Amino acid sequence: MAMSRSNLDDLLTFIAGVGSNHLGGRSAVFLVDEGGKTLRYGASSGLDASYIAAIEGFQIGPHSPSCGTAAYTGEMVIVGDVASDQLWAPLLQLANQHGIAACWSKPLTDAQGKVIGTYAIYHRTPEIPTPVELEAIEFLANTAGMLIERSVADNTLQMTLEALCRSEMATREVSHRVMNTFHVLEGVLSVKIRSISDPDAKAIASEALERIRSMSMVHQKLFAVTQNLQVDLDASSFLADLAGAISQAFVSAEKVNLVVAKDDGILLPPEKCTSLGLLMVELVLNAMKHAFTGEDHEGTIAVTLRRYRDAAVLSVADDGKGLPNGVFVSSKGRLGSRLIQSFVNDLRGDLKARNLAVGTEFSICFPLTI
């Protein structure tokens, strides 16, 4: 029954019945409530419904009848004669009405030793358990405790899975709304750009459209790789997929070739992947705009992500015309420069730019751990 994941009520009722049949009395299982102050009815065999109703929710404490004291002390409480025991004085009339002359109560504990319930055996005549009966009670109590603990774990797992499912659905909905917003912005700006005659204004609007398209791509790719609910993401695969999207959206295959080289298994939190992806897009777009001149010029932009112990290095290199005087000037007035520096700061990285024998390389070294 336990292996087939039977209902906990059925399992505890079965165990109560086994105890009654084997020990020649009536039995019951009580569970500690969430507050840890009272015991609630779990299952029973042979007890009257009126007795169960009368003792439902009785207090856990050092002077409570058998089960209440057992739950409080964590030790078995054996009352061989209810009529002469002070623990049962408050319930003596109830006990007499239901023919309870003896009560043995064993606490139920979880794997950490926390009391989660009690197992009680009631007899119609005064008596105490034999060693064999004590062994049987121990076995039944341990079994009941394991089943209750597993049921709690199953319920917790189920609630967690349901919460994750709701969270995933909410995340999907938010993501769709974000993507729709990006698409609306792209559409509005695209229409607006066609109607702008002023060259400077048109350039500014075109740059804004470019940024929106790049953020949209990063968001879409990031959302795609976070569906497996991992805490950390494979930044290498993320950048490779993102580079493919950049090639389709921005790069003219006839003019510029975008290649990616990477070390596999570089794991980063989603927020760092976002900054890394946006940084790569910005550097690639920067190379496309400024590295190559002339209608017939063809070139290559190489993106690499390498790991060096506890750090990683992102490099974006081109074989274009190089930096003026071999120096990258970060201008506060230029949106691209501000964005690049902002993403570098998000990664807690160090940006270096240099001219190669042919072209330019931007490299960012950043820590993999906080």
C-alpha cells in the first residue's frame, strides 16, 4: 500500500487496525497540528465517533492525558490504570463512558527526531504492555511516522511543483507581453523613420530602433534557455545562439562574416547572461558600423568567450580599419559608449581595446564568481 502511494488516511487506518488485532485493544493515530500545540485525529480502529469528537484538538503538554504528554516529552507514556492516574483525571468520566481502563501512547517522530504525532492503544481492563507488545508498538509507530513524514514531503513537493508551474505560466505571460512591447516599438519606429526627412533625427531614430531590436533578441534567447528552470545558464551556448540571431537580423552575409569560438560549460546567472549578451550585441554592432568602410569591403567579426580559472574573457575582434590612434575613447555623449561601459560594470569586468595587425579587438575580463 505504501509503495503504491495509497492515501495516508487509508494507510493509517490500516496500521490502527493491525494494532487493534495484534494487541487486543482499540487504537488510534493522532497528528501534531501545524502550530505544534494540539493533536488532531488521524485514524482509528474500534473507537466510537463520539469519543473521537470529544478529544479532537486536545492540548499537548506535560499534564495532558497519555497522547498529549507523549507528544510533549517525546517518550512513551504507559497508563496501566486510567482510574488511578492523574493524567487522566480531566477525562476520567469520558474514559469510563467509553470503556477505557488503560492507555499506552507512543510518540511518532520524523527522521530528525521531531514529534509529528502519537500512536495510542486503549484497553477495557487495566494492564501494561509485555516486551513483545512493546516491540510491536515500536514497529507500528515507526512505520506510521515514516508514512506521515513521506506524506508531508509529497504534499510539499506537490505544492512546490504547482507553485513552479504557476510561476512558469506567469513568466511566460510576462515574457510574451515584453516581446509584444518590443514588436510594437519596432513597428512604430520603423514607420516613423520612413517619414523623417532630417538626417540627424533619422539617424537617432534608427539607432534607437537598432537598440530595441538587439534587446528584443537578447530577451527572446534568454527566455528560451531559462525554461528548464536552471539557476545558472550556459553562457557559451547562449552567446552562440544569440550570434546566430544577430547574423540573421543585422549582418549582411555578403559583406560581413560573424564567427564564434567558445569554451563550453561557462555557467552564469541569468542577469549576468543578460548583461553579457547585450554587451556582445553592442560590440558587434559597433564593429559593423565603424570597422568597415566602402561599399565593396568585406570583413570578419570574431566573437570568443574563454575561461581562465575563476574568470572569463569576452572578445570581439574585427579585421577592419582599426581605432584612430589605437585608442578607444569612451564618450559620455555617445549612446553606444555609455551602454558598453554600463554592461561592463554590470559584469564587474575590465574593458581593454587595442588595434591588431589588422583591425581592432575589444576584450572584457570578468569574474565568474561574486
